[in-house]
Amino acid sequence: MSEGVILPGATLGVLGGGQLGRMFVHAAQAMGYFTAVLDPDADSPAGLVSHHHIRTGYDDPQGLAALAQACAAVTTEFENVPAAALDTLARSLPVSPAGSAVAIAQDRAREKAHFVQCGVPVAPHAVIETPAQLAALDAALLPGILKTARLGYDGKGQARVRTPGELAAAWEQLGRVPCVLEQMLPLAHECSVIVARGRDGTVVHLPVQRNLHRGGILAVTEVYEGNLPPALSSQALAAAKSVADGLQYVGVLCVEFFVLQDGRLVVNEIAPRPHNSGHYSQDACDVSQFALQVRCMAGLPLTPPRQHSPAIMLNLLGDLWFAHGGDAPASPAWDRVLALPGCHLHLYGKTQPKRGRKMGHLNVTGSTAEQVRATALQAADILGIEAF
Ligand code: ATP
Ligand code: MG
């Protein structure tokens, strides 16, 4: 047995109890591991299905000590856990990804600097931390998107600005916290790549995913041959690998890209964990992104994943529970959706649907891209998701 391999029967821990943690727990348990989740919320989606649930804050020394005591290795499902918590845990057990990599992903300014260092193209941007930096800003960056350097997700902590006046007002509105202003780019598509990098530096990847966002939130992911020009896919894979190598990364990493109308590829951001755009891998690939997360943290071999079916993922937001209008939520017609071939329903166990809240996803698989598209469009129509 290779040194440091953690075999099934051991307990694997995860910081964060959201849906990504829940799907990690399912994958770990399927492989015969016990699981522990650290999350303050008694009803967290992952806490509800884990063998152990430690209900403390992410920086609670007793909670972290209990997690370290219970587990053979720890990972995270959430990039906003304090990097210091990962560093504390790393003193007593293997932690992947490392706090240093998560710290870069937590901060858009550091993240952009890392991309530049790796030679990967980024959007023209400027860091705004002081009124002087705001005043000195190059007007060529407008119109742009002002994004808080930390704690943004699903388009939150962002403002679209057209003029220096709007920019100043938006920075005020965001509480004058450190921000990055990015030039608004003419997007043709968005895409992402999931890579998994092992302790020995082996890198494997899932196929390049084509993503459609609506209102700053991922809506649809399409993965099949021909979803993007092949040259672009190769470029995205090479860029994702260099970003992971540059971080000495161990674990699953998602790199998100913009494809511009002139065909250029620009990196947007990274997520130091499995990603919403990789969920199709649960039903369309022989190894899912969550199984890859388990393998990375346990020091198990990484074999190249193979996609066996064309796939489309539809995100199921809380809005669908209100599709009939009115304020009382009603369950969508899952029975009608599941009557369609190749539909795999994943719900996260959240009892309170809210507009914009990620409640689950639907993976659609089939034998051809045309068939998968036709089925996905039928499912979207039944659920009240706009066609794509
Ligand atoms: P998440 O973490 O959920 O992926 P986020 O809140 O971190 O989202 P971003 O990925 O930065 O936000 O932006 C959300 C979406 O807004 C992008 O997927 C894209 O559709 C659009 N967007 C962001 N930056 C730009 C830009 N510079 N030019 C054009 N569109 C952009
Ligand atoms: Mg994003």
C-alpha cells in the first residue's frame, strides 16, 4: 500500500454542510468511508446525512479539535471557511486543498494575480481598496462590474457600473470594502473545467463544460462532443492544469472561463472544491467530481474519468416552487419529469424554497446530444425553466 493512503473504513471530514458537502458525504459513504461534517446549522443538507455532525462555527477551536479527533483527513466544500481553520487542522491531519490555496481563491485580487503569474489571460481589471485608487481609475475599464474581493457568490456582492459616478456610488453601496473592477466583456459563452490533482502531482480532468448563467447564477450546463470548438477546449484544459499546478493544489478545483465574441478565452475565477457545473458527472461519467474529491483527500489513485453519456444539467432554483404564481410554495411536477428517459433528480433536502436558492439539479443523459437536448427542453418546459 502507498504511504499515507487512507482506506475505506476510516472517517473523512468536510468543512461546510451545504449541498456540495452532502454530495461529498454520499460519495464517501458509497465507497465505505464514515463521514463527519462541521457546520453550525442543525438542518444543513450534509449534516442531515452524515454519520457525525459537529455543530460549531468554522473557527471554533473545540469544533475543529473534535473534527481532527474524529477524522483521518479533512476537505472543504465551501471557499469561505477561514483559511486559518484549514491551517489549524493541517497540524494534525492531511487537509486538502491547503489553506494557502483556499486563501487565494477567497480573494479575487489575489486570484487574478495568480492567473497572471500562470500566464493565463484575465479580464482587464483594477483593485480598489482606497479612495485614491478609485479616483485614479482608468476609464477604459468602464462599463465594468465592481465585485467585492471577498465573500461573493451567485452574483452577490457585484454591481454593474457605466460611469465614474456610478462606480463611486457602487463602491459606497458595497461599504467601501476592497473590490476588483473588471471591464464588462462581450461574452459569447461561458465554460468551466474540473481538475483533480493528487498529492503526487497527477492531474486528471472532466470534459470542458459549457455553462449558461442567468441573473449571475448558473442555470444550465451542457457537456457533449461539439459543445465548444475543440481548440478552445484544449486551451481551457491547459489553462486549468497550469492554474492547479501553480497552486501545488491537492483536491478538486473548478476553473471558470469566459469565451469572448472574438473567440478569445479569459479565465474568470476558481472554486477550490467541486462545482455546480460538474454535477452532471454524477450520472454521465464513470467517476464523479465528488468521488474524485474522496480519492484526492484519501491519497487514492486518480484514473482519467470517462464521460459515457452526453449530458445536460438543469439547476433547480427555489423559483420553480412558485412557478404557478402566489406566495405558497408547491412542489414541482417531479413525476412528469421522471417520466422522461434519462432524467436523474438530485434534491438537497432543503425544506424552505426561496427564489434564487439552489434546491437541487436535474441531470439528463442519453445516447446523443440531440436526444439529451430534446429531453432537457421538455423537462425545462414542465418545470417552468426558460428554454435555452
Ligand atoms: P459564482 O461564485 O456563483 O460562480 P460569483 O458571484 O463569484 O459567482 P462571477 O462568476 O464573478 O460571480 O460572475 C457571475 C456571472 O456574471 C458570470 O458567470 C458572468 O455571466 C457575469 N460576469 C461576471 N464578470 C463579467 C465580466 N467581466 N464581463 C461580462 N460578464 C461578467
Ligand atoms: Mg462564478
